[in-house]
Amino acid sequence: MKLWQKIFLSSLFLIIAAVNIISITLLSNNHKLLIEREKEHAISEYEYFTLTLSNTVIYERMTSNKLMLSDTEIAAVMDRILKRGSENAMGSTVNAYTPAGRAAGTEAAVYNLANKQLISSSGMSGLYELDDFNSYISYLLGLDAGYQRENFLTHTFTCDDGRHLMAVSSVISFEGKDCLVIAAADVTDIYALRDRQTRFVRHVSIISAALISFLLLATTIILLRPLSRLNTYTKAIAEGNYKLRIRKKGSQEFRELAGNMNIMAESVQQNAARLEKVAEDRQIFIANLAHEMKTPLTSILGFADLLRIKKTVSDRERAEYAGTIVEETKRLRSLSGKLMELISIGCTETEKKPVSLPEMIRETETALSPILTKTSVSLNCMSEDITISADEELFKSLLYNIIENAVKASGNGQQIDLVAAMYGGNAVISVTDHGIGMSEEDAEKVFAPFYMVDKSRSRKAGGAGLGLALCVRIAELHNAKLSIDSKLGEGTTVYITINGEECL
Amino acid sequence: MINILIIEDDVNIAKMIKATLSIVNYSGFCCYDGKSGAEEALKGSYDLILLDVMLPEMNGFEVMEQIRSCGTPVIFLTAMQDVADKVKGLRLGAEDYIVKPFEALELLARVDVVLRRSNKTQDTIDYGDISVDMGRHIITQKGEPVQLTPKEFDVIVYFLQHQDIAVSRERLLSSVWGYEFGGESRTVDIHVQQVRRKLGLRDKLITIPKLGYRLESQDTV
């Protein structure tokens, strides 16, 4: 089930339940109130009726001039009143508007409490058909007379014809005899009112439920719309569209969520870009490697094939062909050597220990002396007494490579300056030559594997374009950075900046 | 004389290609970067251009776009085995591409195919008393036509075009029968024997042990 459906259905259910409970409570309260009032009304009517009854009995006794009326006489009086006898004892018409007339219209029954016999009744036929009314009568007849005399007992019955009758009862003494008098008041109107109101509330609640559900649905969907938008965006981002950013709209939670998701997308994008860069670099590396391997191989295969298939090969040709094959094979050897070095640097653990920088520079200078003598380039070294944590062999190879590059760039008799000093908390080694230099464009790419500023020159010198790539790797392992500053025709300076943490 | 322009930045490869072409008497001229190569291609009249893809100054594809107008057929030399690269080269109008490294005879075979397509090869080849008319597909000896099967004809033509070169059975198989042909080297032997018998080349078309065959040129004794 979707969230909007859950929210919609649960709120709809709660609202309808609440409305119905409230209206039902109100209705039943109102109904109770009406019943209560009707009860009071019925009781006062009852009191009036019973008073009429006793007065009529007394009047009867006085007119008949007796000390006491007998049971049969009382019954006759009751019958006369209850059964709407139109004439009283004196033969006068009982006016319906006189108290006696009004009392005569009442549905009532009178029981003799002593022998539990019905003395007289009128209009109670609807009630006598009900089993629970009959049992109510026997219950009343069984009750304590004193208690009943004090109180008016009421009970409402529903007749088979749909009428609601409220039975009011009490014990009244006629001529010293306790009688149970029950009068019924018609309260059908109240019940009909209740039924009407209930029906009305039901209709109203159905209509309002429809209205509420419509409004609720609209509200829920509108409120949750940013969620589906977020969902769409997330899916798009997941599918690789990392550039996508979500507009911050909707309620605060959604805005926050969108913001956080943008942050997530940002970092995913950066990571993806980084991985792409790595993959791309690798691709370029492999393509370059293939090129660098295939170039000498092409010459080797071509010349070897020529030597094989040609019928006559002059001495000059043989020397040239074989010479090229040897030269190119050497190039391959140098390439594979450098490649192995590059790979092994990443694989083997470097053994760092404190070493003196001036010491290493001096040793590198010694190792370079044959090349320096051959090219008659002078190397001028100046170093502060700095001790760094380094793998001695690797670091010397880094220095060697960089100085060798400087020598290659220099002309005969030129000078190379090497300065090692603390600068801004870091150890900085700079190697400056005054040779051919290179353009800014070349200087940017020069650290990339296989990049050669001047291919033919570099190849003649046996370079594979991996020297500086190697240096970068070594520098990385020593928490150092390489940077280059060069001007075409004026010379080049390479800086090795070793992070202060590595200095001891 | 066929003139071929070689645009290749590696000096040794350029030299090797030139030497390879010289054995079939094609003359080669070398340019070592894209810019001068393109200029040379537009200036000189060449029958074919061999163009390296990775060149300084201007890469092979850029050169190709510049020299397209001169209509000289171009074969790309590439170290890449990337299909996209090959497709790009062919789309730009190159006739063929050769992947480095390559054998000398493979280069010659590709060059010949392209030259033949552009009708730059000789129509007739004379060899002693044998004369081949390529266009009419007729071979005569002492003025008399010799009956050869189409494949025998292709075999003798291949040898005539590659005189004094040791040709391996595999090379002959792929050049005459095509690369797809999964035939055996015995097929080659039978055809070579037929050619020898029909044209009386027993002394000239010699077997080189472990390598293949070679047709000695007329002038060498």
C-alpha cells in the first residue's frame, strides 16, 4: 500500500469515526433530555390523574353518603372514569375539558395491591400484548408498597404498532386500600424525532464523508507530491545522471531531504568523476603503452622480415637493418625495465628510515658523475642539513631521474643548480637547469606516463617517457609533491616539496 | 615507377617501410610529422600515402581530412587495435589500414591491392620470354598463349610482382586465395608445381626449404 493511500485512508477513517461518535453522543444526550422532560410531564399528568381519581372516589362516597365505599363501588367509579363513561354519578356529562374529562382520556390501569387483581383499565390493549409489560406489572405488584408510594416509577415500552408508551406507576390509596395505578403517556413523537435526527445525521455524514475524502485526497496528494518528485529524481540519479540536482520545494522536511540528496548526488558525482578519471588515465596509459611497445616491434619485425625474405642483402643493408633491430630491442628492454620499476614501486613496501638529505645528494652526484663528465655539465649542490624519513634507494632514484633530465636538457658546459632548504615548514629541493626548457603546455603534461616533449630526441637518448611518472610515484610515497617551472629556451626548475611531517 | 609517401614519426619504422617498398622497386619518401606530411602530399604527386595515426603536430585523421581533396589513396598505419579507430579512418576515405607490427610482405600485399584498385600497377609484366597481360588476363610464352587456371594465373602474377623475394606458403595462400580460405599449404605446392611445369620455370621458381618459394629475377645469373 502506498503512503498516500495509508495516510488518506487512516485519516478518513478517524475523521468519520470522530464525527459519527460526536453526533451520536449529541443525539442520544438530546434524546435523554427530551425523555427526561417528557417523564416529568408525564408524572405531573399522572399526579393530576391520580388526584382526580381519589377526588372522584371521595366525592362518590360523600354523595352516596356512605362511610366507606366497597371494592365493587370503587371499581365502578374507576370504570366510569377510565372507560370514558360520558356521565358521572349525577348524570351530568363529563366535559372533555374538565379535569375529570381529561383524566378520562388517559390510558391507565388500576390494580388492587392487596389481592393483585385488576380493578379497572382502559386503552392499555397495546401494552398488554407485550410480554415484558406483563412481567413488569407482576414485578411492580411484587414491589414494596411503601417504596412505590414515595416514588413514581417509569418505563418506556415499544408497542407492536410502533407507538412508544411511557408507563408511570405509583401506589395510591383509595378508601384505605392500596392500589397500583399505571398510566401510559405516548412518547412516540420523541422517538420519531430521534429516528428522524439519526437519519439526518446519517445522510449528512455520508455526504460529508464524500466531501472530506475528496478534500483529504487532494491535500494528501498535494502534500506528498514532492515525494514523488524526489523519487523520480533519485531514480534518475541512480541511473547515472549525476549532474541532476533536486529543486528545494514543498514542506520543510522535503526541502531538507532534497538538500541532503543533493549533497549525496554531489559526492556521488565527484566519486564517479574520480573513478572515471582513474579509468581514463588507465585507458590512456594502456593505449600509450601499446603504442610504445608496438613502435619498436614494428621496426624489429619489419627489418627482420626483410633480412629473411630478401635474396641478396648488401653488407651495408645488413648492418643497417640489424643495427636498427638491436637499437629497437634495447628500447623495448628499457621500456620493460622502467615499467617493472613503476609497477614494483606500488607493490613492495617502502622501508622508510631517517636519512640525511645532503648525504643522499652527494651519493647521487657520484652516481651521475660519468654522465656529467661526458656532457661536461657541472652540478652545483647546496643543501641545508636536513634529515628526512625516506626509502634511501627510491629517493636517490628520484633525485637521479630529475638531475638526469636536467642534464639531458642542458647543453655542453652548462651548469645545473641543486638547492635543498627548509621553506615554510617543508623541505624543498629545487633542480634548475639553463637548457632548452619547454612550453607551458608541455610542462603541464610532462608528468603523465609516456609523455615526451621531443619524441625523436628522447628516443635517441633511450627514454621511454616513464622517468617522471616514476618520480611522481616515488614522490607520492614520500608525502612529497613535484612541480615544474619552465620557460622555452631559458631552462627548467623542478621542485620537490617534501611535507614537513616527513622532516626529522 | 610507383611513388609512395610515408608519413610516420618513428624514423626507424619509416626507414623499414622505405626498404620494404624498395624490394618491389617502389620509391618511398618519408615525412616525420603530420604537418609536413600533409604539405608534401598536396604538393607532390604520389600514387599512395602510408599514414601513421599518432603523429606529432597533427594526427593522422587531421592529415587525412586535409589531403582528401588530392584523391591519392591512403592506407593508415595504426598501433591501435580499436575498431572505432579503424572505422574512423575508413570513414574519412582511407582505402585500408594496417595494424602495427606487420610483416614486410603483408605491407606489400595491402599496397598492391590498393594500387591495383586505383589502376596504378603495370598492366603488363614481361619476364624473359613470358609476357602477362593483366587487363586481359592472358599469359603468353614466346608469343603462344599458355592455358592456366585462374588460381595458377594469380600465383604466377604474385611471383612476378615479388621477384627475388622469399614467399612463404602462408603468405601466398592468404594473398591468392584470400584470408578466409582455410586451405592447406599442399594446395599451394600443387599450384606452384603446375605453374613451373606449364611455364618451364623449373630453375627460376625455386623452393626454399622451411620457408617457401622464390622467383629469381631474369637479370641475376
